[in-house]
Amino acid sequence: MRRLSFLALFVCSLLAGLAAGAAKAQQPDAPLARKITRVRQGGNITAKMLVHKVQPEYPEEAKKKGIEGTVRLHVIIARDGSVGQVELISGHPLLAQSALDGVRQWKYRVTYLNGDPVEVDTVVDVTFSLNR
């Protein structure tokens, strides 16, 4: 009799464990929530978010040589709207440093995604033109 009650208890425990495992298998695990911290944004959209723009100074040497053109920069805008990182993509070497220095001082409105501020990865074009 003792052996039978032990066996019955063992079978009940085993069935309860199987039932719990089956119930858990039917419930999908919660998807891994990956918080997005940076978004890529086109330059035209980002330009509309600009709230403080410092016009880069036209380098004297470039003026004397009549050099004009566009300097393209890769910019990471921080969560607070300040310019975090700036890298030169293309542009005349005599114009590049002035463009980098000017854009580093720019300030943008904060960009939000799902209520959270995010960094913005974008491209900025700075055009240098001589009025002739």
C-alpha cells in the first residue's frame, strides 16, 4: 500500500510538471525589447530641426584663391540637441576646417522616438559661395 501511494504521488508530480511545462511552451516568451538610441535622418528633415546656426567663416586663403564649394559632413546629434560628433565626408581642404568648426556650434531640437530622446545620425552640407 505504501508503495502504491508513493507511486501515485510520483505520477501526480510528474503529470503536474508536464502540464506546467506544456502551459509555459504555449506562452511565447516576451520579445527582447531593444531600446533604440540612435536614428538615421535625412538632411532635409534635420535642417528643419535646427534652432541655432553659426555660419562658418569663409577662410581668407580660400577667398583669395576664389575657391567655392560644398563641404559634406557626417554628424551625430546628441540626445540634448547639441552636435556630438562631426566627420568630414567630402569638400575642399581649405573649406573643411571652417565647416567643421561652425557645425560643432549648431543646436537642434531634441528628436524623440516613442517618448524617449534619441541621437540622430545625419549628413550636413555647408556651402561656401563667393558673391561676385
